[in-house]
Amino acid sequence: MFGDLMGMMGKLKETQQKIEETKRRLDTVLVDEQSSDGLLKVTLTANRKIKSIDIDETLLEEKEQLEDYLILVLNKAIEKATNVNEAELGAVAKDGMPNIPGMDLFK
């Protein structure tokens, strides 16, 4: 019994280390998004940190339009980054979970 418990604890610790490594790697995975007309472009990491924003000069003349573009494009980029983040971390967590009877967390 204790051997099984120790094995599970070791597996959980190993999984936690893999999750931390994956989080660090996701800081290097870039997600690009742009407006449909290409006037605004943003780049985020898969950990949802903004790396760059490129604004066409024509948008600088219309504050309201620029604000709308920023909201739309940033939300789309954040959604993409979140999907990448959750898929990567979910795969690591699922792979590392010990098989505990009655604990079918990842079906």
C-alpha cells in the first residue's frame, strides 16, 4: 500500500515538474492575430503576455476605431493563446496523472 502511495507521489511530483517546464516553454510560443484588414496586429505568448502591437498610422487618426480594433483583436489573440495553453498543460497533466480507481478526471 505504501509503495503504491509513494509511487503515486513520485509521479505527481514528476508531473508538476513537467507542468512547470511546459509553462516556461509556453513563454516562447508566440500567437499572432490581426484585424481583417491588417491595420492592427498583435503578438502574445501562449501564456497570454503581450509581446507586440503594430498599429497602422491610419488608425491613429480615429480614436474610437482604434479602441474597437484593440478590443476585438486582443480578445481573439487571448482566446487563441488560451486554447494553446490549455491544450499543452492539459496534455501534460493528463499524461502524468496516476491511475487512481474511481478518479476518472480526464475522460
